[in-house]
Amino acid sequence: MTVMDALRSARPESGDPEPGGAPGRHLLPAVATGVVTALVSAALVLVPTLLAWHADARSSVPGGSALDLGSSLWFLAMGARLHVATTTLALVPLALWALLGAWTAYGAFRVLRHRGPDGERGRAPLPRSATVALAAWWTGYAAVVAVGLLLARSGPAAPVGWSLVHPFVVLPGIASAVAVAAQRRHEEDLVDPTLARALLPEPVRRGFRPALRGVGTLVGLGSLVVVAAVLWHLGDVRHVQAALDAGGLGGLVLVTAQLSALPNLGLWAVSFLAGPGFQVVDGARTSLGGSQSGLMPIVPAFAALPAPGDFPIVLFVLVLVPVVVGVVIGRRSLAAVARLSGLRTKVSVAVTAALLTAVMVGALDGFAGGRLGTYKLAHVGAPAVPLMAALAVELTLGALAAVARDAWRLRR
């Protein structure tokens, strides 16, 4: 049975449900779908971990320990922090997190799509059937996550208590929101239309989508910079990869692990372009002014870092890249308002979108974490607050430039 077959078997076979059906008729399939969703999410991390563990001839640790470690890595991928020996590991691979989130959102979407009949809505944001279906789905999902927590706690890297809010609440919560947004394409009245207007100011409502696209643009540009740097130093990267002697399957897992962290490195590149820079180890900062040396972790992608030394002053022109992205955000914001809207309205929406983009990038960087150990590895990556502040200025300048150009064109 394929994964798709498992999800289909967990939902009702009939099309439109009958109003007089038993309450458990729709709850049990939703719970089962939640279980399947979490099991597949765990398998995406556990299977590669177990394969790499058993393929390494040097490993003498039993498979049970590999399962415990894989469970811990699953929690790390869902956003939890891990307590290893005397330190905390806090570096969430964002590409893997997005993959797990997309699959989780699909499971929640299937539950919404095939939920029970709607009753009276009242003043709730969602119909009661949708709320009950999502709650049942989360119950099955959380049950599997709880089993994984038991395994992870018995291993060498136990999840930190406060960070468990991410796998149990944050990730399924975001997935549910994405599922609701997807279901609204088929069911426009799924969400109370007055809810957003009551809770959010108009500039925030109109600027949210341009801001989301702005975050995607920045992370995509940063990731392209990382890929270009790796290709430019491909020989050095291959040399470090070969020195690790990970073997065929182990090497494939190592490459996959680095790809799962590509958006993380992309955020580091964005911080480099914006000005604050980043550091791989404490005391080895790379910014537009230059690069400092330090004892680097043995990670092949880090071989693509520039050689230590000062950079040409002309390199500071790269700070215009976030400004250009701000122009793009401003233009997308203008498309979200009426063409003949007042200048004040256009400025408020464009600036709000730019600031939301900066805040979301800073929050994403903070969530992704930057701690690989103690001492020199206690603070790794881009500084979230300086990055957010720099982007707020640069993106806002670009957004205002887009509004100014639009106003000039209207006056011609």
C-alpha cells in the first residue's frame, strides 16, 4: 500500500456525508489520517538515518540507539532543540522543516476536504465540523509524536522541554492554517470573512501576501548565492567530502543533510548582502568588509567560504540587492490596492509589507537557530535582530522608491 492509498483509506469512501450519520463516522478517519500523517513525517527522517547507520561498517551501536537518534533528529527537523551532553543543539534544517510542514498540511487538508456535515456556524471563525475534524486529526498526529518523544528521550539527544511546543503545536498549527487557506479555494465561506477585518489593520491585510513573497525572494536569492559559491569552490568542497570518508550511502546522506540546510545558509547569505554578515565559528565573521579565519567544523559546504582577508570596498554595492527586493515588494504591494488610491494608502501598504518581510526573515532566522555546540560553536549563523533591522531600512527604502515612481507616473 502506498502512502496515498493509506491516506485515502483513512477517509470516508462516499462523497457527500449524510446529516444523520454517527458522530464517530467522521472523527475516526480524521484521527487515522493524523496518525498516518505523523508516521510518514517520521519516516522521512528515520529511514535515511537508519540506512546510513547500518551502512557504516564502523558503527557498533545497536539499531535501537539508531532509532532513538533518528527520533531526536525528527524532533530537531520539526523545530525542537536537542540537549546533547552539556550543550544544546539548535539548528533547524529549514528545507526539511518545510517538507515536513508541507506533508503535514496535506494531511490536514484531506481531513478538511472530507469532513462531516456543517451545522450552524455561529460566531466561530470556522464551521464546527472543520474545527472538530482538525482537532481529531491533531489528536492522532500528537499521539504518534508522543511515542517519538519517548524514543528520543531514551537516546543521546533528548529534546529540550520548552521547545516541544514546535512539534506539538507550532508545526501542526501552521499546517492547519495552510490547509484552511487551500480549502478556501474550494469553499470561499470556510473562514468568517469579517475575522481578518476585525483583527488586522488594512495595511497588514493587504501587505501580508507581498511580504510572504518577499521572504521567499530573499531566501531564494540567498540560496542561489550559496549554490554559486559551492560551484565556484567545488574542488575544495569535494576534497572535504572525500576526507570524511562517509562511503557511498553515507556520502549521499551527508549531501542530503546539507541540502536540507540550504535555506539556513541562504539566510546567512542574505545577512551578508544586507550588511550584518554571519559567522561559522565565534571570532570568524564574514561580512561585506572582509572575512576572518577560524577553525571551521568539518562540513563540505563550508569549504566554499571566501579566503580570510579584506574585501574590495566596491563590494559594498551589494547592499543594493535588498533595496531592489524592496522595490519588488513595493510594486507587489501597489498591485494589492486600487490604482487611484491615495498616496498615503499606497505608502502605508508598501512600508507595512517591507517591514513585515524584515520581521518574518528575522523571525525565521531566529527560529532556525544558530548553535552547534559550546564555546566557538555557541553562536553560529546570522544575528537575527541586526539582520531584521538592516532589512527593515533597506526594504523600506526600496518600497518607497516603488511608490514614488508610481506617483510620478500618475502625475505625467
